[in-house]
Amino acid sequence: VGCITWRAAKMKHLLLAAVLLFEIFLHASTRCTAPTSEFHLDGNFLIGGLFDIHYAWGAGLHRRPEALDCSTQCFSISNYRRFQLMRFTVEEINNSTSLLPNVTLGYEMFDHCSDTLSFPGILKLISVNGEIRPWAEPNTKLSQVIAVVGPFTSTQALTVAPFFMVDLIPMVNYGSSISIFSKKTKFPSFLRTVRPSSNVIEVIVAILKHFKWSWVAFLYTANDFGSDGHNLFVNRVRDTNICIGYTTDLNADINFSMLFSHIELLRIRVIVVFTDEVAAEVLIKSAIRFNVTNKVWIANDEWSLNKHLPKLEEIRSIGTVLGVAQPIVTVPGFGDFIHSAEGQTECGYNGQQMCGNQVFNCSEWSAQSILEADPSFSFPVYSAVYAIAHALHKTLQCEEEGCNNITVLAELQKSNFTLLNHTIQFDQNGDLKLGLYFLVFWNSTGDAQKFGFYQFYPIVNFYINSSEIIWYTNKEVPTSLCTPECPDGYARKQNYIHRCCFTCEICPNDTYINVTKDPYNCISCKNTEWSNEGSTSCNLRLVEFIPFTDMGAVLIMVGASTLVGLSGAISVLFAFNYNTPVVRSAGGPMCFLILGCLALCSVSVFFYFGKPTNASCILRYFPFLLFFTVCLACFVVRSFQIVCIFKIAAKFPRLQRWWTNYHGQWLLVTGAFTAQALLLIVSFAYDSPRPYNETSWHHGQIVLFCSLNLDATSFSLVLLGLLSCLCFIFSYMGKDLPKNYNEAKDITFCLLLLILTWILFVTIYMLYHGKFIQSLNALAVLCSLYSFLLWYFLPKCYIIIFQSHKNTPQYFQCLIQNYTKTISK
């Protein structure tokens, strides 16, 4: 039963287990009578007080229950100051004429130096006439103690709270800040005049974020208070840029040399110390002893206003100490109370029996040293006693009979009064609504100097004046980073378990990095945007296409219009000279089909300009591919007929008869037209040409293009190539025909121009990337059409107009006879 803990069993079971302790300690304590002391004051109503005036550092295990003589342990002057403040507050209330008039408050206080070995005082507070009856009905035969102030540490509160929760005796705590006390299902009568640890953690994280410290160590006390703070800190920084490079608890066996070596090895410059005052003193003195330098220490509110450490001569060597501190509220009259009490109080009981840790030898401490002790948690003690007094005041005013501590608890929970210009109110969790912390640093004179504040209630307000702080680096704010920040345009690549440790990789072209949203991934720009390597934003691309007003486009369209006009003019000329040998030899009626198809092909040229649309993309390719196929088919037929007249007819008369009787030329042209039309319809239905944003040519430009699926249209292109090859073969076979009978030569020359045109275009297309490739494409189409118009039809027009003597049947007959004689020889 040496270590009773609330987490191991239910509250009732704890009381049953406490019976053994009660039998051991209570008998002795009730027999003991001590002279008037600082620990006891008679009154109509008693308030219990638990203060760890002494503290047991690293108490060992015990084989049997035993009480600890607190007066033999280490003395804490700051806790003794809080103890005296409760005495002063009760005296001030008793002297008040407005609060609890005609009622005297008394107190029964104990030096609660251990969370496991200081139970006699607890048992005495909950006993009734020296007895504890755990089997009694609830709320009957209650203790004279209407409420308890304290204890200070969270572990102590966790240990003793279940004893008071059973009978709903209010506990108004002034120092225990762990999160679990906000759960009213477990601690229904527990209230506190300090904010929970989560608020202090929030302030510490705000400081780290403000100074951009992302690589920190977190040291905490090896108890419930430290563990709770550690868990809160880990959860709070989980989704931030702050990384915990090193963390450990400061237990009694800690190896400080190894601890500081690890921190130095990890290059951590900021150390968060979430400990009580005693552990902090041991840590800082060890840092001085091991020559730890150039660090920023962030203290929680337990030791940020420590009066001893800032006065040490070597304290400046460890770096800069920042802290989160409670507001220091000066309590009027407290200094006079301490001075007047000096020398009047019974400081010790030499030779007398110790009575339940209610003894203290104060001869070695002066009033001045008490007043100069750490003032932290002073106002929480002051407001805790006043909260109980106000609740009792309202309870005594109730009209119902038998008002008891349940009513006191109810009134405590409804507290709403002003104390030294501060409103005292509790929320539904029993936590004080007052939420203000000062940010301090230890200056060169050994004082805690304010440089900012963090206000939680009624609104959140955070302010830091960095210029007030004197850094160990003189003027510059120290940095604490696992890896220096990446330059602009670089993304982090995490190489270790900590997200703060990374390498930097430059973002490639057409990507950018937004470190505020995601510092680890490069974000791709939109299709309408572009960026250079290592960019932090994207730029809008310049949209490029060939407008109708472009000079080159105008010239090409004028050329296409001229081709249409020439085609019409030649058609008219051929119509007037239809029965002449030149027109008949050029193809007769097929000439008009060729000229019409050339004119229709030229329509495609106009759709290479302007902003592409679905319709313009289709009309850019469909007319040319379809009607140019008819043109080539006509020239295949014409080449075959020329060769057939002079070479094939004599050798293959039946082929000539079949060709003539069944109009083979028209069958071939119709077949080529039908096949190409079907191929184009099928391919365009599968994947028709559509507008396409070409972004790969230039970073800063979008060239509006029309995409053509070469796979889908490959059969159409093969058909064109096949007709070109047949045409070239037949026309080449007629290269030795009569000198002036040059249709085959003309067709061969036209095909050579056609091939050279497209070879040149493909070469330029592979080398040049820009919007003018569309103008070149239109020009290639136009050149293909002009090659046939100029080199096949124009010479015949010249003969018809200027050499009419060659456009007679006699002239043609003479040419044929001369060629026949030449062949026969």
C-alpha cells in the first residue's frame, strides 16, 4: 500500500486500501497536539491546504507503509511563498466586512512533499472525528473541511484527488495542469485556477513558428506532468514544419553528458524544457557544468520566473533563455504580512513530536528572501481561496436548510467575480477562463524581461517584439534547422525519418514549387502556362496562330484565289478549243475534271489560317486529300493512255480493246475517288482532326495547331503514294515519245516538283518549330497544285494561243508518223 495510485482501481477501492494506512497513521496524528503554528487556524469552516514546502527528490521504494518526514527533505522557498500566500488570503478574507461577514475561515494545511508517502495529512482532512468510514452513505458525516486547495504537482493531485472525489469535496488546484483533470466524469469536484498544459504548449509552438525554429529538442520531467506535456507537444507539431530531433525524460538517473552530446551531435540549437522548477535547476546547472553553449532554451511557466538561475554568473554561457510566464499579479498587503509574521511564528518544534508534516524550521529564511522567491502560481493560490470563500458566501445565503459541500461545489462551478481586476470564472471542465501568458527572456541583469504575450480569452491575441530580446548571437535571431531551407524553385526530398531533414532538388521546366502549400513536390503548370527550371510560379503562355491578316497568309490566299481563277480561265479556253488536237491529247473531258479538282483542292489552303476549330481542321485536310487523289488518278490514266497508244496497243491489242470498250479510265478514277472517300470518312470518324495546343516547341508559347492522326489516315496517304508511283512509272515510260509530243514528260516533271516540294516541307517541319509551319504547309499544298497547273496545262494554253499551227490534226499525224518510222528503223 506504499504507493496508492488513482489509475489502478476505482475510488471506493482506494478508500478501502487506505484503511490500512489510516490505522497506522491516524492514531498517532490524532494524539499529537502541537502548539499554534502556521499550518493550522481554527474557524467556523475549514479549508484544506496541500503545499510541497519540501520535496522528496528521487524517493526510493519501500517494503512497508511508512510516513515521510518532510522537514528532512529539500526545501522549496517558492512553494513556501505560496503556502504563506494562502495564510494571508484567509486572514484577508476574515478581516473583510463584505465577504463572509461574521464567519471565520480556518485552515488545515500540510507539507505534502511526496505523492506516495504523505498520506497522513490527506487522511486527516477526510476524517470525521478521527474516523474514516468508507462504507457510510454518501454525503453523511462529512469532514469539516469544505474544500481543499492544492496540491501543486500533477502527480500529487492524481494521487490524492480520488479521496476527495468520493464525497465530492471540492478541490481547487493552483498548479496541476495536465489534461486529464478536464474530464469531469473522473474528477467531478476538481477545479483549477491555472490553465491546462495545452495552453502552454500552444504558446511554445507559437514561439517556434514565429522564429522559424523547426529542429528542436524536447526535455520533460519523468512524471505525469512531463509526460502529458510531451504528448501534447508531439500531437501539436505533428502537422507543422516543426520536428522533434531529440526528446527524453529527465529522470533521476539521467546521464546529462550523454544527453548534451546527442543534442550537439544532431546540431539542435533550440531546447524546449517542460519540467518543474527542481528538474529545471538540475538541468541548467548541468548544462553549465558540461559547458553547453549557443543554445536557445524555452522554459514553461513552472520555471520561467526562477529567481536563482538567472543570477548565476555562468548562465550567459549557455545561450538565451526564453520563457512562458503567468502574469505576475501583485497582491496588496502580502509583503507587510510576511514582514509582520517574521519572528512571530513558531518556526520549529525542537524535542517535540512531529504532527503529520505540519512542521517547518524557518529560522534560516528571511522575509525578504520569501518575497523575492519565484512569484509564479501566486495569483492562482490567491484566487483559489477567494473562489472557495465566494462559493461559501453564496451557500450560506441559500434559504434551504442543510446546505453542505455539494452546494459549495455547485457555487464554485458558477463562480463569477472580479479579483484584482481579473474575472474569475470556470468553464464546464472546471478550468479557469482567464488565459493570458507573458513571453519573457532572462536579461543580463538576471531578471525576466517581457517581450510579448499570448492571450487565449476572451479572444486569441499573439504579439512578439523581437527587438527586445538580447540573443547570444548579439543581434541576429539564432536558427535551428536540420537542413537549411531550399533556395527558391527547389523542392525538398526527404531522406530521413524527420521531414525537416531533406535534400533540395530543382523543379524542372513547366513545373513550380509552392512552399506554403507543399514544399516537397513540384507542381505541374497548366497547359496554358509555362515556367523555367527552378520557378516558384507559372507564366501564361503566349497564344500563337496565323491570323488571316498576316502578310504571308494574305499572299498564300491570293495565290489560291489566283489558282482558282486560272483553273476557270483554262477551262474556258479548253472548252472553246475542245475539238482541237491539243485539248484532246491533254485528256479531253478529263481535263475539266482535273481543273475542277485543283480548284477544289485550293479551298483547303484558306483553312490553314485563323484560330483553329473542329470544322476548320477537317476542311484543312479533307478537300485536299480527296480531290488531289482524283487529280493523281486522272494523271495515272493519262500517263497510261499515252504509253498505251505508242507501246502497249501493238503488243496487247485485247487490253486496249477492253480499256476502250469499258471506259477503263473512268472506272479507275471513280474507284480511286470512292476508295479515298471511304477511307477518309472512316478515319475521320475514328479520330477526326481537331484543334491542338502545341506546347512542346516553345516554353512561353502555345501554337494553335490541328492534330492529324497519322495512324488513322495512313491508308489514305498510302493510296496517294501508290497513285503517285504509278503515275511516275507510266509517265517515265513515255520519256522517249515524239519530241514535241511531251505530255508524259510534262507529267514526269510535275511529279518531280511534287515530290521535291513535300521533301522540302518535311525537312523544314523537322527542323523548325513555330507557328509559321502552318503557312509552309499551306504553301506546300499550293505548290503541289501549281506544279500541275503550270507545267501541264500552261504549255498547252501557250500552243493554243500563240502556236495555233501546232494545234492541227496534220501536225500531230506528222509527229506520229515520224516517231513510227524511227521506231521501225
